[in-house]
Amino acid sequence: FPYLYIRRETVICLQLRKKMENGDRRHLTNGSSGLAGQARSQLNRMLCGDNMKTIKIIMVILLAFLMVSCGRHQAKEGQTQPLSSPTGNYIIEMPTYKSNRGLNYPVWTPTIKDKSGKTIYKDNSSELSGYHNSYWDWDKDDRLWIYNSDVGSVDIYYLKNGKWIKEKYDRQTNKLNPPGIVKFKLQI
């Protein structure tokens, strides 16, 4: 991409230079001092000389920036994965997948695994937009809390009678205390 852009600019400059050279040549035959030709040469240098150097430098900087920004990055606080529960019995992973429900964006998909790495629960009903941030953490009782920054809601996942349950958190009625980053995001 950068090479093609620079190549295109070079072709445009060469075409412009040729057009200008084939342009008005009256200064050569009518005895003028040649100032028009000098002005045209100066214009060529301005348009194609230093400008091309600047474009090339900008493209190299842009390419370096893209290479650095596309590299691995460290997870934000509250987005570490896999993340083990306090007892070490469960692990949360939050991959993004294309929605099973026809949404036109990827969704974070809470996936709980046992300590051997076997998936024991996957929230296929997730509507957590992959374009927005979500934050998760375990509380001391191995309940998973997920904060959805898009709408400011919190889901709690917990094991009851051998089955994982998902429940919306309501701070007026639910007396549970959210853990770390979820509490911080809720500003409690």
C-alpha cells in the first residue's frame, strides 16, 4: 500500500513535469530572459522534489506506526484472560465470535472452563458488543461478574445445583458486593 501510493505520486509528478516541459516554450524563441523556464523548473522542484521526500518520510513513519500498533498488546485491567477463579476451580475466557442471533457485530462470549481447560459453560446468548469494552472478575465465592461498558449493566454467573446461572445485577435489590474492577466501573 505505501509503495503504491508513493509510486502513484511519482507518476503524477513525472506527468506534471512532462506537461510543463511541453508547455509554453515562447521564452526560448522570443528573446526573453528565460525567467519563465526558471520558474517552471522551480515549480517542478517544489512539486516533485522535496515533496516526494516528505511523502516518503511520512509513509515510512506510518508504516512503522502500523507495525507497532498491530503487535501484541497487554490486556487492560479487568480484561485478563484466561482468568482463574479464587479457588482455581474455574477459568474465564472471553473470545469474540460472530453473533448466533443475527447481530451485525462480534460479541464477547463468556466461556467458563474447569481447571483442566474443558468448557463447562458458554453464554451463547451474549450480546456484549465486541466493539465496546467489557470487564470481568471473580468474587471470593467463585461468582463471575461481567461489566458491559456499552450500557453500564452487570451480569453475574454462578453455579447453582450443578448448573451455571446468568443473572442481571441490580444494585438496589442485590446486596452482593461486586469485586475489584467491576466495583470501580460501577463507581460504588
